[in-house]
Amino acid sequence: MITLRHFIGGEFADSSSGETFESVSPIDNTPIATVPRGNAEDVDRAVRAARAALPAWASMDPAERRRALYRVAEGIEARLDELAEWEVRDMGKPISAARSKDIPRSAHNFRFFADAAEHAHTKAFSKPWDGVLTYELREPLGVVGAISPWNFPLMLLTWKVAPALAYGCTVVAKPAEQSPVTATLLAEVCRDAGLPDGVFNLVHGFGPDEAGEALVRHPDVDGITFTGESATGKAIMAAAAPSLKKLSFELGGNSPNIVCADADLDKAVAGSLRGIFTNQGEVCLAGARLMVQRPVYDEFVARMVEGAERYVVGNPLDPATGMGPLVTREHMEKVLSYIELATEEGAKLMTGGHRITDGSLASGNFVAPTIFADADNHMRSCQDEIFGPVEMIIPFDEIDEAIEMANDTRYGLAAMVWTTNVNTAHKVAREVRAGTMWVNCFFVRDLRAPFGGYGDSGIGREGGEYSYEFFSESKAVVMKLDG
């Protein structure tokens, strides 16, 4: 057991109420950390610290901010093994992914946005015939509340914190209560990197009626960036409305994955397996609705089943493990309930569909990789976001039918298509409503590109210049020139 604390104004502190809660490891459901249960008073202290630090940080030379954020990146890399291990113990992701992807990407987020901010530019609008010059000034948004999810705890926290700091904002972060450990370690890294007191603050706790809601409602918070469930996003939007805060939401998803008969099936099978079983399926981008054209349908289903059964489910601290446990017992029960629902709705269970209770896995939240065939897009198990290792495979005849099914959802975060026909690829990319469209690949990111979703999948876009847009305010300066 370790003891976590808030990080406010450059100092670690307990909750003002003295209340705590326990963070439980999904590997065996034993407590691993004691966490302060933040409240409105803690949030207010953090916001006041961030507000006090804002003028000096916002006016700092971007090159100096860049050097400070590079030191944070170096601090993350220096503690890679420690951060990776806690990410695994706290959330359940395989250690191989934490070491090779999540923690390195977290460091890269700081370097990427530090460089982007130093080279950011604004526009000028000249009307020499009227003797008028108008130019744009960009100023930091101000104090930003960053609320991050549990599925990629450090990577998605840094995806918010890095651009906010790079563009001159100060931050009050509230990590998910299910996976709080690496957020505290990030606070240590920021302190050791010499970030000025109050520039980065951290308050632990829960959402409704507690720390999260207090952060959203605080009148001196200028913007909220949130990644999480769509229902929570709606609640945050309502709570933020009285103060008209700037909002950026990346919410839920139920991504369509379209496999055409002309696809390279080897690549499509490998990509589709990765698209549903990466991170135990606890990925908002997951290709959970797999639509396969009938001429290759039976073969593709058989190969997906074979691939699912090859997945190594086990202790995520073992480098050989391909899939670990689900984040909490409650979430595991939700996933299992959707497996039962899919069966009741008439989908055909091909493999998996149960909790794993063998040997050392018996006390953890392990669910077998699950494949359903002959599903129908109108089933609730196809319409709802299951957020687990459950693939629903749906046959289709013509590409227009697949596109119609892809768009028959309240979500629109991402989509995939596998085809060797460039015209089909462009047609699907153009007609499917999704914030990211992958063609013959999955989970490939260019951090300069816009990231966000349609419908219940979010509001706004982040990444590259889109993060600059969110974490800054634009001012038009209009000058009348003589002569």
C-alpha cells in the first residue's frame, strides 16, 4: 500500500476533510493505495494556486516554457519502469504496452506540445487601401480543469496537461478515481523538473457532488477538458453552463470496422483483433462493431475466433500477457451483462463469453476474449458501448449497406475500413460520420491531426493547432495607420 496526496501550489497535502478512499488493483482486487477524497475546499485551494501562478507562467518566453516541459518529459522517461508498473497495478493493462507505448507517449506529449507552442504563429489581415492593419493576438485561456479517464491514465492526462501548460495555461487536474497513482507520480516529476509552484495542481477524488463537480462549477476555472463517458460529459456540460466555460470533450465510442471482400485478409484480421482486444477492449476507439462483406464472412469469422483464442490472458505484470483484467469488478459485471444480453438478442457466441476463474486469475477481473457472429446492428449489444473485449460481427452485402449501419449510432469517434480499392476507401472516409477514419490500419496517430468525435462522442477537437485553439483565446487588434 502506498499513500497518495493532493498536489496544490507546489506542495503535497491531504484532503481538508481528512477523508480517504482505497484504490484497488484489478489483478486481484486488493487495495494498493490510500487516496485523499477531495472536496470543494481542496479544489478551491488548487484553483487559487493556479490563478496566482498564471500571470508569470502565461507571460514566460515560450522557449523557457519549452525547456521546463522538456525536463518533465525527461523525468517521465527516467521513471519509466516505475510508472509502467503502477499503471499496470492500478489499471490492469499489460506491462508490455505500458512500457513500450503509454509511458513513452506521455513523455512525447510534453515534447510535442512544447515544440508546437514555441513555433505557434498568428495571422495578420491587411487593408492598405483603407490604411488599416488587423492582427491576431493569442493569449492563454487561463486556469484549466483537466479531468482524465482510467483506461490510459498517464497518457491521456498528459495529452491534456502538456498542451495546456505549453500554451501558457495553469492546470488543476482531477484523475479518474479508479487509477490515481501515476497522476501523483506525474506531480512529483513536475516538482522535480522545477515547474513554478501552482502551475500544475492535482486533486484526487470522485466526480458528482465532490471534487470533479466542484472543479467544473468553480467560477475561476476558465475551461474544462474531459475524456470519459458520454453521460458524464453531458453532466459536466450542464454543470459548466452557468459560468459559460470553454469545453473540450472526447467521449464514448462504438466504432464501426468495415472489412470489404477485396481486403488483404491477413492485415484485416490482425488489425481487427488489435482493434477490439487492445487494452482489454477498454478503448473508446475500439472497433466493436465489425462489419464483414458476405463473400469473405465465414472465413473472416473463423480467423477472428482463432486469433481470439490465441490471446494470452494473464497477469499483466508478465511480459507474455496480451490481455489483462478489466479495471474494476463493477465494470467486469457490466461487460458480462452485455455478453448475456447479446446471447438473448440472438447473436451467436463463437468463443469466450465468460469470466476467467482459473488458478491465479480467480480473484481478478479477467474476461475471456469474446466473439459474437451473426449480429444485427439494431441490437442493444451493437448500439451500446460495451467497453470490453467483446466483438460483434455483422454481415453485409454492398458497401452502401455497411456505411448506413456505420452511421446508425449515436456515436462518431472513429471508424475503420479494410479494402484494396482506393475508390471504396475514399467513399467510406467521406460518408462515414466519425472524427477519425482509419484505412487499412488502426490506432495510428499523428499528433498534429484533429482528434475528437461526432454526436455523443464529444465536442471540439484537440491535437496540434486544434489544441492551440482550445487552450488560447484570440484577440483582434485593429490599427488605423496614418499616411
